Amino acid sequence: MYKWFLAWRYLHTKLIAFFGVASVMLCVAMVLVVMSVMGGFLDTVRERSRGMLSDVVLEAGSMQGFPYYEEFETYVAKHMSDIVAVTTPTIVNYGLIRVPDTSQTKPAQIVGVRLNEYCTINDFKGGLHYEEYFPGTTTLAKQPIAVAGLDPNTEKLSLPPELEAANRKWQESVGDPEEIEKYESLPYATSAFPKTAAPYYYDRVFAADIGEPKYEGPEHMGLIVGSDVLWDRDKQGGFKRYLARGTRLALTVLPLTPSGTLTGEPPVRIPLRYADDSRTGIFEIDSMCVYVDFDMLQQKLAMDAQEKIDGGFTKPRAKQLLIGLKEGVDLDEGWARVQAGWLNFLATLGPNVDDGDMTRLGFVDVYTWEDLQRPLIAAIEKEKVLVTILFGLISLVAIVLLGCIFYMIVEKKTKDIGILKSLGASGRGVAGLFVVYAAAIGVVGAALGTLLGSAFVWNINTIQDKLAQLNPALKVWSPDVYSFDKIPEVVKQQDAMWIAIVAVIASMVGSLIPAFLAARVWPVKALRYE
């Protein structure tokens, strides 16, 4: 009992103990901040990576894709309806995207999707810019350009009725006038100002000769661009959209034969209209990917059913078949079922399959979304571990500091040690006193450090903004550089608990040598000069 009494008394009466508490507190706060921020990055990448794919992916081993994907969709619907919710094919190719009005040209990864199915199987819809403010209007089908004009009934700047109705639906869902006013001007076209008009600020009429809202221009298939393909980001993380929705764009692709060679046709230039832009939050995707209609791209790349010289038709091909599992189905279990189902399906095809098709089918693999994103996720996991280890090593200073503090305490408390031993305290008991004292310092320091670190993480973006107001050079996190709009602000309870436990253990370890020295003090020597 005397160990706990003396440990508590030393803790709140000896000034030197507060230096030990402060060192533990700062180390705990530092490691917690690092683990929380890096863990937040990792969780965000995981979440957004999953949001771009499906649970299970059937993927060809080459850009030419694989046939019989439609037949396998039928097989899945018949034999795996208990675990599979939806399937949809995609095509992935490469080409150039060009803005004819500005001659801006960039390389792009072209993804052919069936938009409705694609938005059902993952979170793609949530990253569409115009779809948020004009729900239900983003499409990859043929479309003209919507032109803003003066509504003859209200004489205010307006869009065609269908778009106005969609926007009113969004405004009703938001319900906050201030939030609506914060929204940036949407780049829709007007006859007088072809690049920009603000449909929400109806009182700002830019010219008296603007006509009525309408659709004009030839109809072209829609194109969704990655948010970082064409737009630059400002310091606040917003995008400088300089093109009106519906602006004509062009894609250039190279059609390939099933064997992977050029068809002999010149590069295909596809006129399209800018339908929306997508932001996944992963820069590698948003800076390269554009999305077009699956069936249109399949036809342009000669991956649809082609007539053979000797009669008959080839099988249409896809690069991937995305498979979404039903809620509650274990990912690994679902992958195993699909893998087994694919092998069984191949066995049912029989000997009539074309040799080239059978070769391509042999290079098809079944992946989970984690398999496909493992290189990116693994890199961030290693960064998290490395940074945590580095800051953990720095925190070893706290152990050394506590050792020094307790050595000084033992030197100052020689008389107390002598009295305790003369009253019958054992060497083990005296050593235990200083270990308990160190544990008390560790507990208090870990508790204060957890509170300090958590408060810092929860307010880290506010703190950065305040520092930036004092000096712009202090703004270390800029949304126009990084993929994420803000620094993660989540503290995991499990991380905080383990950091606190390690801090208490480290405090006790730091006191072992001084405690051992205290245990070896002889009462006669300690009291000789008293």
C-alpha cells in the first residue's frame, strides 16, 4: 500500500515529475497525430478505390478483351443469383482527348461503361459534378447543347425546362438558401456569352438580346471527363471549369483486331459532348480517365460482333466484367464462388469455340477490388508504417528522459529509501515504488497526450487555415496539389488505446535502471550522514 501512497504523493508534489508527464504527453500526441492522419489517408484511398470498381472483377489479360462475357452474365444470373446482385461489362483503352475550340489535347484512358449499370455497381454517380445539381440529367446518350436564355414568363436567365426542374429538385433537397448561394456559377452556354452563365443568379441578366432557353447544335454522344483531365484546381480545391456543359469534344482511338494488330483503318475520331466530370478523389484516375458509352466504344474499336470472311460473326468482347455482390456476402467467399463459376462456365463451352477466343479466355483472371488496387494501397500502408516507426524512434527520447528523471529522483530520495528499508521495506518493494511512480507518470501523460492529439487532429484543418492567415507560406496542405480536399480528421479509438498502453509500458521501462539502483541502497549508508 505504501508504494501507491508515495507514488501519488511524489506525482503531485515534485516539480520534476511534471517534466516526465510533459514528455510522455508530447510523444503520445505526436504519434497519435501521425497515425490518425496517415490512417485517414489509407482509409480514404481504400474507400474511393472500392467506389470505382465492383466487389469482384473478371478481367482480360490483354487490351483486346475477352468474348462470351454476355453468356457468362446469363450463367451468373442463373447459377449465382443468391450472391450476385448486378453485373456490367466495361472496355478500357487509350487515346487522345481534344477540345476543338482551344486545340487543347491530352492523352486519356478511355473507359466504356453502361452508365446506369455502372452507377449501380459502385459509387461513380456520387462523384459526378452536374449530376449533383441537376439530378437525372447526366447521360452518355446522344444530346445537343443546352443554351441558357430569358424565360418569357419571368424574364430571368434560365435553362431549358427539364434542367430547371432538375435543379429545383436539388434546391428542395438542400433547403438552405445560403448553401445554394455558395454554389459556384455553372458554365452553361448563352447566345451572348458562350462560355459561362450563372443559372442560380437569375437577377444578373448579361445582355438584353438573349433569346429563350433552348437546345441547339447537332446531337453527339456524351463524354464524362475526369476532373483533373481538363480543369486546373484553385487554392481552395475548386475546379476552374472553363467549358460550357455540352461543349463539343473529340476522342481519337485506335481500333484493334482480336489478335491485337491495327485493323488497317485510320485512327477513329469520335465527336462527343461534354456531359459531366467525375471526381473519385484519386489523382491517378481523375487525371487520366474519361468515360463514354460502352456500346459506342465497342463498335468504334471493332470489339463488337464482326462478320467473318467465311460467314458467321465473331463474339463481342469486353475488357472487364464487373460483378457486384449482394449485401452481407463475404468478399473472399464471393470471389471463390465466381472463380469456380467461371471455370465451370468454360467447361460448358465445348469444342466449337474458336481457337483465338479460347486463347483469350485462358488469360482471363478473377480478382477482388482489393487485388486490383493492392499496389496503391500497399504503398500507402508502407508509408504509414515507416512514418509511425520514425516517430516512434523519436519518442524513445521520452524513455531516456524518464530514466534521467528517475535517476535524479533516486539520488534525491536516498534518505527516504534508507528510512523505508530500515522500517522493513524490501529491495523489491522499493524498486516497485519507482516503477509504480513511473506508471503513474505514464498514465497521466498518456491521457493528456491522447486529449491533446485528438483535439489537434479534429481541428487540424482549422489550425492550418489560421496559420495560413498569418503567413501563406505556412499552408502545408494545398488542395490544388493533393488529391484530397482536406487533411483527414478522424481519430480511431483503437489506435489511441494502443498508443496509450505503449506509452505507459515505455515509462515503466525507463524507470527500471533507477529502480534497480534504488533497490540496492543499503539503509546504513543512506542514513550515515543524516
